[in-house]
Amino acid sequence: MAALDDIVRNFPDTDWSATPTERAPTTNVEHLLEGGHVLCFPHLAFALSVQEQRFLTPAVSDGKAKNISLRDDGSLRGASGSAQDQADLRDMIQRFSTQAQHLVNRLFPHYRGKLRAAKASFRPMQVEGRDTSWRKDDTRLHVDAFPSNPVHGVRLLRVFTNLNPAGAPRKWRVGEPFPEFLQRFAPRLTPPVPGSAAVMRALKITKSQRTDYDHYMLQLHDKMKADLAYQKDAPQRDVDFDPGTTWVVFSDQVLHAVMGGQYMMEQTFYLEPTHQLYPHTAPLKVLEDMLGKALLPAA
Ligand code: SIN
Ligand code: FE
């Protein structure tokens, strides 16, 4: 399992190739990802065309969403600008999405055909000084879990690339391994109120039924963010990702926070824990073991 001092593993790849090559040598690293490491590629950049460089401004955002996202149904959300701007932005995000898919196919052959590409995003807003509620505040350590989006135990794998043109790093903090974190927080967990999941679904608060797994992951997310002593004193380290760096992480497992930076690409993938190399490392299994009960409804 990833200890804090070697949680980040660096690789020399300079190419997004879907198969191993001289410039893209890294493959078969499922065990590192599942062990809670951040896989880091300091020389794997996402290149913008001269025309695309016009999008390196917060003004490309419609001002409502903090990210511009390309959904898996092909729709673009959160962008301002002309029809041409929006078409060009979509092409840019789509190109990143395709490259990210090539990369994960090479890195994780065991997952081939099993990873589902979800949304991709371009994040043009400056992190520093962003003002938000504590629950949405990603400058606090957290594991990814979303109130309206139950995942039913499915893993969240994310590929990020910093494309800041002025040399600004994406500044993260990463925390202790998930099992150790859970050991600390498990005594504070409370079970869901019976019937609440059905009510939230009927009221469309959630997009699908919130399972017990989703309930506990959201509690962990919230309780960790609300615990200021934990935020300050918990085992953690700072990690700076310079421009031109790509990193890959299970964001439902690695405790993380973003402290600074601007201009980043991101692609999310879903993976059923049964398709992992070591399914027992999934937060679902770790939580079920710790709580001594099944957290998904019987199929
Ligand atoms: C997050 O997933 O918490 C945000 C990551 C980032 O914006 O760098
Ligand atoms: Fe996050």
C-alpha cells in the first residue's frame, strides 16, 4: 500500500500511445493505482494549437459552472462564446478525452474494455481565492463522492493534465492511505435513515438510488471536510504538478485537495471493482470489511 512518502510514482513517458513504445514505455501498473499511488508523468503534455490558446482565459466559462465539460452524450456544458468557439472547445476537450483513453488502455491492460469514459472537462478558473461552501470546498482533503450522483460502488479513475501557460503548478495535498483514514473515521459513521434513499430519488435529489455505499462515502467526504483539526494535523504532503505534467489517480481512494493553479484538463472513467486486479482494495470492500455488512443491495 502507498505510504505517504512514496505515494507519487514518476514515469518518463512523453507520448499518449495506446500501446507501449520507446516514448511510451509504462504499462501493467494496475497494482500501483489500486495500491493508492498517484501515477505521475512529468513529461506528458497536452498540446494546444495556436488557435486553441485563445481559450486560456476564465472568460471561456459561462460564469455559472466552474468547469467546461463534455458529457458522454457529446453535449458541451458551461462554455460561453460563439458557435465556432464552442465547436472548437468541444474538439479540444474531445482530443484530450481520446488521448486519455489511449493512455489508460496502455497503462492498465487488465481494465481494457471495462473502463467506461464519463465526462471530460477543461478547468479554466483560478483555484486560489475561489469562494464556495465548505462541502464543495476542494481545498479541503477529501475523497470524491457526490450528493446527486450515486456510484453504487463503482470506482472513479481520473486523468489530469496541467496546461498552465505561465508556469504555475497545480498544487495538491495528498493524505494518508484510505484504510488508515477509515480506521479513524469509522466510529463516527451513522447509518442512513430508513426510507431516505427512496425519498431522495423520488424528489430527484439523487439521479439514482443512493446505496448504503454512497451514503457512507458521502459521510466520509463531508466529515473529513468539516473536521478542521484533521485538515490541519492529519498525515499529508504537498505535491506540485508542473505544467506539462499528467497524473492518474483513483480519486475515490486517494485523499486529495487542490490548493492552487489554473488551466487543467480532466477525464473521468468508471470501473466496476470486480474488474480490478485486486478487488479487495476497492473502497467498497474496505468499507464492507470495516463495517461488517454488505453495502449494495443484493443484485
Ligand atoms: C478535485 O478533484 O478535488 C479537484 C482537483 C483539481 O481541481 O485539481
Ligand atoms: Fe476531488
